[in-house]
Amino acid sequence: MQMLKEGRRAVAAADDAAKVRATVEGILADIAARGDRAVRELSMRFDGWDRPDYRLTDAEIRDCVGQLSQQALADIGFAQAQVRNFAEKQKACLLDLEVETLPGVVLGHRHIPVGSVGCYVPGGKYPLLASAHMSVITAKVAGVGQIVTCAPPYQGRPAPAIVAAQHLAGADVIYCLGGVQAVGAMALGTESIPAVDMLVGPGNAYVAEAKRQLFGRVGIDLLAGPTETLVIADDSVDAELCATDLLGQAEHGPTSPAVLLTTSEDLAYATLAEVERLLTILPTREIARRAWDDFGAVLLCDDDAEMAREADRIASEHVQVMTRDPDYFLRNMRNYGSLFLGPRTNVAYGDKVIGTNHTLPTMRAARYTGGLWVGKFLKTCTYQRVLTDEASAAIGERCSRLCMLEGFAGHAEQANIRVRRYGGRNVPYATAVEARGDALPEAQG
């Protein structure tokens, strides 16, 4: 493998992360201590936005919806239908279970929806209404009881498209509030904003860090940091496609990695040149340029197998595959947020409209988790039932012996009392001496 272009060193990114971590820690502590007062001051400081109540009224929501054209509403409806359809198909795969594993012993599980969810919809630089589809609709399909949304103001007011998307997706409560103050208020609760059980949705580095620090206090979907894209290509495609797909994601923000893996040296250099050409005409070139200069990379590989290995090492959020045999990567790759197979698809389809969820793992988290989906909003909770005296006594004897091996006399007695009652065995009470392993109850011989 040969590195033809390399981004910033990891040390610089680590320094940035330390600064973000300290800032977020202070903000969350302030919200926990001062509630609404802190949220209001933070909103004014970061967004220049203040109002008596950040919750939007029904009239405000209707006004936002009314500002959109019929075509815009139809397009939102189409995208939401695709997301809902795929989420419903996913949920259909999640079945409750009940099975008799031994005579008289029944085990099972149920998929129970989370009680309340706070959905963050980014909107500082761009009004990312698609994030409303991805979080609210998926939570609705899962059966979440209360869905709250927060999105920052856009150009000094609620973003009409975001508000419409949140409302049409089925949000129960909509706040016009952004940044760490939004996710902190939803997680910690304030005088006017009730705490939720779970936080979901992408955001900038500060929002991602806030979710990391709040995890445990509430559940989270995943740590969705700056957008990442990886293009895997051979000489079956051209440089314009590769450069367009790289910069199409680099425009998300100045810290968004965009990486090309290719087996074609000609394509690699042609793509580098095409990126430079597109950066002279792309309306978002200022942001895309910074991302490409600091976090862009081009790697030349020997064959598809090396590209797959390198892609698994990178574990990118989005992986666009444009090769003669894209299914090779579907069969052989393990670490990715979502795959986009063939030149006819692209990451923007997944981001906006095709139906898969665009909240995906970043920062190599694809090594151990997938993206947001209906199952993230469901708790798989087990239960057990013992139906007969004989089964309880038989399980009890084995349980008692295993408890005593660990020194847990109280645990053992939970089993022994059932051996006595349901099995008719005269088992003595487990003593502290027995718990040390010096002796075992009579029934354990």
C-alpha cells in the first residue's frame, strides 16, 4: 500500500478533543446546577437566541409547515415513507421469544420500547431536516411513548423545514434549542424541560462529547462525531465520480475525513486533480477545502483484498464502493457504518431519502456497533418461569452447589428452600462455614 495524500496527524486531533471535553464538562455542570437559567444563557451565548419558552406552540409549528411549498412537503413525505418502511421491516425481524428449555422450565424475552427519547436534529450550519426522519420515525416505529426533539434556530428563527419534518415524523414535543445546552437539558432535565430516558441523533464534536459524558445518566444511540466517508474504487469508474463523492461529504464540516482507496494509480492522481477543480466551483468549497486539506487521504492498494483489509482498519462511517465486483466488499468487509454498493448509489441517497438510517458510527466505532435502527429503541428483556415442583427442585440442587463454589451462602439458600419445599429433601440451612467451601448442604452431596 502507498500513501499518496495524508491528512493531519492524530496528535492535533487529540488536542482538539481535549479542549472539547473540558468545555462540555463545564457546560453540563452548569445545566445540572442552574437548570433553565443556564440553558437560556448558553442559548443566548452560542446561538443568539432567547425566548420565554423554547417549546414551540402548535401555532408556530403550523406556521413553519405552511412556509414550505407543496413540492417540499411531498418530498419530505416521500423520504419519511422510505425510512418508515425500512424501520417497519427491521422491526418485523425482532420477535418475542418463549421456549421450554427443560421440562417445566420456560425462558423468554420481550422487546420493550424505551419510555422517552430526546432526538437532536443538527441545524447550525445547515438545516438538516433528514435527521428528524431518522430519529423520530424510527423511534415511533419502535413504539417509544414520548418523543421530544431539539433543533437550533437557523438564521435567527426556528428552521421551517426542520420543524415541519419533526412534526410530520410524529414528534410529541418540539423545542427550538441547540447544541450542548439542548442535549444537556433533555438528559438532565430542567424546570421546563423534563428529562428523557435516551438521547439520539448526530451533531458536532461538542454534541457528541456531551452524549459521551451523559451516557449512563441516559442511554444513547452511539457517538456520532464528524461525518466520515471512504471511497473504494478501481479503474471501472472515473475521477469525477470519486472526487464528487469525496467532497460531497467533506462539506459537512472542516473535520470530516474523506479517504480514497484505489488499485489504480491513474485514477488516484486524476481524482486528486479533479478534487482541486471541483474546489474552485463548489459553493461549499471553503468548508470542503479545509476538510480535504486536513483530513483527506488517498491510498494506493495492490488489489481488492488489500482494499478490504485497509477499509476494515479505517472502519469508516460511510463506505462508497465503485469497483467491478462491489459485492466482494459486502461479503468480506466487517467494519463499516453503511455500505453504498456500485456507482448508481451514493452516500447522499442514504443521508437523505433512500430509507436506511443516516445516524452511523464514527471514530472507528464501526468495529463494535452498527448505526441507529429500530432495535436501538427496544430493550430486550428476559423472563423465566418454573412450572413444576420437580423442575424447581432439580434446578435448585444444581444452583445450590454452584452458589457454594462461589461462596454465596445466601444465594445457595434461595435454592435450598425450594429444594425443601418442592422436592421434599431435608436440606439444612447454608452456613457461613459452608459458604467458605468447608462443607456443602446435604442435598449437594
